[in-house]
Amino acid sequence: MKLMMLGMMLKSKLSTFMMVFGTLLQLKFLALSILNLIIGIVRLYIDLTKKKEPHKVIYYEQAHHQHVYDQQHEDKGWLGGWFSKKDDVIHRDINGDPHIMAYSGQKPST
């Protein structure tokens, strides 16, 4: 019986200690959150009252590489020339009639 009473007393003391410890942790969290709020409000006030000059905007032109302007540069087209018109099997007259150019693939083969 005495052991049971001793266990109940230890349990009540431990639970009281844990409740006090939990309350202290909650108060600590509350104090830190209030401090963070105050610091945030002060920084906002300083940012709003400080005169800010707009930042100077600098635009850079994209540099062109010299090899683009070489006359010996061969343009292979899209995907390295896989779909290049140079390799086209059907050779068409570019300076010809547009109607003939448009419908030259439609001609029946005889």
C-alpha cells in the first residue's frame, strides 16, 4: 500500500513538473515570436522611411561571335543539316514560276 502511495505521489510530482516545463516552453516561444514581430515592424518602418534611389539599369547587347561573319561559314541548317534543302532529291528552279514551284510535286509521272 505504501509503495502504491509513493508511486502516485511521484506520478503527480512528475506530471506537475512536466506541466510547468511545458508552460515555460510555451512562454519562451511566445516571447520569441513577439520579438520577431517587433523586429519585423521596425525593419519595415526603416525601409519605408529610408529614401531609396532607383538602381541604375544597364543593358548589355549580346555579343556576336566573329565566326558568324566569316564568308567560309557553311550553314548546315536545322539539326546539323539532316533536313537541309541542299540534300533534297528533287531539285527545283528557285527563280521559276511560283505556280510551277507549288504544284511541281503534283505532276503525274509518265
